[in-house]
Amino acid sequence: MDAAEGIVAEVTVAGVTADSLNGMSGWRSLHPLFVPVALFYPGFHVTLPNMDITAFDNTIYDHWSGYFGCKPETVRQHGTTLLPERKYEGDRVVALWYIGLHTFVQIDPACFEQLDSLVKTLPPQTALQGEHIQSAFEEGTILTHDSGLTCYLFPPDLPDYLPPAPFYLRQLTEADADLMSALHAANTPADVDEGYVEVTHQAVFGCFHDRELVAAASGYERTGFMDIGVLTHPSFRKKGLGRAVVGALCAWSHQNGYLAQYRHNALNTSSQKVAASLNFRMYFKSESFTLGNF
């Protein structure tokens, strides 16, 4: 049986919604702690029908244009859009999102005048880049600088994968808070912050060794997609466990009408390997700066 039969999805600028999940609607009514065997059965794929790769690309780009309050064609045009954000007020933050041909810049309103002047010095048809900011501000003015990658998974590309024995997977609930706390404690605070994996999120999957939670992935709806994070116990890395829990969460996301979004620091090679192993495609880069006094 084709597991994708009976799943009807509607693609909108705001993302993807499932009108019905006739073929798989019962799986969430199973015991909440366990993943149905069919989810990992060889050859089992859940797809969002009527979405080819062109529609998939357009869904991503059109949504982000809408998120930034711009028309869909904006991402196909060279240029820069400055977006003063109250949430950054007083933080001196400049966040650049390189989407398509365009750069969207979320900034502390106090930095608007300086960034606007910088953009006006650029040649026509030139989008603002991080290197422009680094060149424009004096040494010591840039307090922090980070780069990130945002990836998406085309549903038919999700591979079949199970963790090697004796590891096993199951879905987690808030009743597993103590197990998650133990996994957090085994990792550095920096790893916990970057992974941002919590049992309180919309969907969570864990990988176990005996009764110990050794890897987990959680996701929640962010910017219209299922935003996924992963955390693995330091003693159990390089065993494919991160791949297993992220893959399980991607399958859940597709069954429930979401496209999977995976963001990570550009320097985190482990996260890059997880994304590549599941056939995620990198769609755009981002950079963020914290500026001192000019």
C-alpha cells in the first residue's frame, strides 16, 4: 500500500496545511509514547501530494517574502530591505537574511540611520552583505558575529533509517521531563542552547539505550514550518542517533502537514552532517551582528 494515498494538502503562502490525513489519521491515536512500526518500515514514505520541487521552492521563498511583509517577487530581485524591529530595541542587533537574490535586514531601530546610509553607498543592484558591515564599522564596534544556515527537506527525499541495535526510538511527552533533564545535564550549556530540544515542544522523539535517553529531536511551528532541533549525549555521538531522531520528527511533520525546517550554526559540522544524511537542502544563509557604540 502506498502510505501517501489519502493525504490531501493545501499549499499556501503561510506554509502547508493538511486538510485530511485519511490514510494515516489513526497513528497519533496510538499509545503516545511509541512510534508506529510502519513509520520506519523500509520503503515507507509520506509525501505531500501535488507538490513538486518547483512548488516546494516557491512555498519556501513566497512564505519568507510574506513573513517580511514583501511581495513574492522580492526574493527574485537584487536589493536590500531594512526592517526595524521593536524586539531588538536596545540590543544593537543587525540580522541579515540572504533569501534568493535579496537581503532582508532585521535591526534595532537605533541602528537604522547608520544601516540606511550604508545601503545607499552600495552600487545599484547590490544586496547588503556581512562583509559590508565589517568594512563599514571600526574595529571593536562589532561585538559579536554569528552565521547560520537554514535547510528544508523535500518530503519524497526523506530516507528510510533506523538506529543500529540496541538503540530504539519512541515519541516523548512531558512525562519524560526527567529523562530530558538528564540529557541536558550530560551536555554543555552551549550545546543545550543551540539544540533547543524540549519535551514541551509540539513534537518530540527520543532514542534510547536501555532506559537512558541518549538523543532527542523536538520541533515547533516557526515561521510556518516545523523548526527542528537535535541534541545527542556526548558519549553516544557519531552513531547515527541524531539522524534517527531528526528523521522520525521529519516523518511526523510530513504526516501532519508541515515542511521540515532545520537551522544550525554554520560552524557546526555535526549538524551539517545530520542535515546532509537526511537529504535536507540548504536554502539560505543568515548572519547576525551585535554592534557597540558608533
